[in-house]
Amino acid sequence: MNTNMTRPNTFYPMYYDHVHPYSFWDNVFTPEECEKIIEIGTSIPLETGDTMGVTNYRTSSISWLFPDPEINWIFEKISNHVRVMNDQFFKFDIFGLAEGLQFTKYEAPDGEYQQHTDRLFNTLTRKISISIQLSDPDTYTGGDLCLYQEADPVSLTKKQGTLIAFPSFMLHEVKKIETGTRYSLVAWVTGNPFK
């Protein structure tokens, strides 16, 4: 028996892919297109925004846009840009916008959406959350979209027509609107469950 044998190293390291916390693309929609989307969103009766029946940490009004020949240009622009952003930054296994587009209106003085994630359980797997800034930032104050990667939030751009994308499991919020009205278009890109 060889007593000089040493036990081999049994540790095998795990390597994690770096997931970018967010990405944005300016001028996905022109100011004129943003105004058209606002017109479309407000032409549909708005309802109180809630989260699975809970309304106490969200104050907003919403309507829903679904694929239709007259508005497919909106879905097409979003899909084309998100595919590129996913390929460059997130690299998630995704297959589409399965829930429609949520048109959202936050109005002073109470409009807000407190800290939350967009993940759902026992249903579709949301992988990428999308927020499109429809309002001219000069028409309102407050209402910052903030992401939490650490204790302090990162406030994202308010530039009109910008598409912001981030993993749906990230904690985020829309700060309280101080003056005016903020309109946005929100969507979730779904895919196969995370493994």
C-alpha cells in the first residue's frame, strides 16, 4: 500500500454568467409615435392598476394593447429591438410577448408603483421587463423608474421614446409623481423556465 498518495482535489468551481442589470435604447419611438401610442392607450377605457388583486402599493391607471393589424407596428418595433438587446446583454432563452402591452398612466399627486419584481409563479416565466417612456419629460416631475441592484437605486433615463429593458427578477419601482402625468408602455418578454 502506498502511503504517500494524497487525496485528489474534489472541489470543482461553478462559473456564473454575468447578467447585465439593464439596457436601454434611445429613440425607439419618435415623439410623434409616442403621442400616437398615448392616443391609442387613452382611447381604451382605463382601469385601476393592481397586482394580483392588490392595489395598496400601486396607484396608476392601465389599459391593454393586443396584437392587431392597426397597432402591430408597435409590437414589431419592440420585438426587433428587444431581440438585439437580449442577444447583446441578457442572453436569455426567450420566445415572445405573451401578455400584450400594458399602457400605464401615473398622475400627480399620488401616482406611483412601490418596490416590486415582475416575476410570477405557477404561470408564464417573465424574463425581461420592458418600460417605454412615452411622455415628454418636461411635462412631469418625479415618477423616476428606479432599479435596485444594491441598497441605493439607479434612476433610469426619462428620455421620450426610450426602451428600457431589465431582468424581470430585479427589484424596481416608479417613484411618486410630483406634478403632471407620466405615460409609459410596459411589457414582459417570456421564455422557458430558468434552469
